[in-house]
Amino acid sequence: MKIADYLRQYKLNLKKSLGQNFLTNMEIAKKIIENANIQTGETVLEIGPGAGTITELLIKKGANVVAVEIDKRLTPILDRFNEFENFKIYYQDFLKFDMKLLGENFKVVSNIPYSITGMIVKKILFSKFSTAVLMVQKEVGDRLLAKPGEDRSFLTVVVQTFTDIEKVLHVSKGNFVPPPQVDSVVLKFTRKEKIYEKYNIEEFWSFVSKCFEKKRKTLLNNLKGFVKNLDCFSEFDLKLRPQQLSNDNFLKLFEKYKGCK
């Protein structure tokens, strides 16, 4: 049954406030799954399964699928998966979901709500995931992939520092119901375990976000807001804006900050 048929059958109107744009193209869903390189028995988290386009393929791959869906109105549509032992669903806000339930080295495969992309990515980064394949708004994807000197945010720096990130697919807006206003991209995030072992991501997140607090100001102006001894950073060009600094130099800056506090 097609997604539109499910929605008509259960008289469901999708909510813009929940970012509900359901993927309808099965070939794109298959490519998303392929890039996750899922093995039988692996735990895979799906955030916002919607009508189950991706869910169905994950189950067929033999993954242990854990889905988190905020909209209980979708229960009659997603109930069709309850017969499978490798499917479990939680009807709750993902931002309140306990990631410890997933254990370690799990994967994430999702078409996520675009309005809370940053918060979702943060929650994933702070967890024990191994790989994430996420559909995001094209503009957000471009920013996450941006190089030093381009339109970067603190999230760009954290993501590129702690994961290997790559664009795997461009998805036009016509592949969704209802069509969003913008195109999308599929990104693959692969955990850099050595970086996670060496650095505390929560502390790095906090530090970099403060460095980007006033994005158009220099690093010097931003550091003044929370660092007492700026002499520690004498080897750095603090006249640069935060988006101009490389990821490696942000790590070096962070190390200096930790040593001078």
C-alpha cells in the first residue's frame, strides 16, 4: 500500500509542526539503507519512522530495529510491523529518549524532522553510535560539510572533528508527501573512535559553541567572554573569525584552553 493510501485510510493529516514529510521513493530508501552497510542482528535506531518506508527495509535486512515516533496517530500504520521480532517502537519525543537502551555500536538510519536537526545530531553525537545515515535539509547539509572560511557553524566543527562526514545522496523535494519547500541530502557520519577516546565531546561542544557565540566577531572577542588568561593563546591568530579556523586548530585551541583554566 502506498503512503497516500495509508493516510487516506486512517484519515490522517500530517503536521507541519512535527516536520512530517514522508519519503515515498523506495529506490531512495534502498540507497539510504545500502550506505548504512547493515549486518544481520545489528541494532539500528530510526527516528521518526513515519509511515514505515525505511522501517520496512531495515526489518527485511535483519536489523534489530528500534523506532522512536512522537505521533501516536501513526500507530495503526506502524502496527503492521509488530509481527516481527526484530522490531520495537517507542511512542515518545526522541529528544527525551534514553539512548542507553540501545547499548553500544548501534547505527542510526533516519529521515529526521528538519526543524530540530541540530538537537537530534547532538543527541546522536553524545551517544555510543557507530554510524549514522541521516536525511537533512540541503542547506543544513551544505553547512555541515563546509570547509574553513565557508559558512560554518559550531555544529560543523564538532561534527567534522568527531566523525567522518560525507554526502551520499541528493534528494529532490518531489520524493516526499507532502513535498517540503526545499531539497534534501543524505549524509553519512562515521564515528572517529580515537578522537572520542582522547577528547570529551561534551566539553568540546561547550567550548566551540562559546567560540561561535558571536559568529561575526573575532576569536579574540569571543574568547574574552569566558577566558581569563588570553596569553595562553599567543601562538594562535585570534583576529580570525571562528568559521575561518580549521578543525585541527580548534582541537589545539581547546587543548590550550583546558591547560590554562
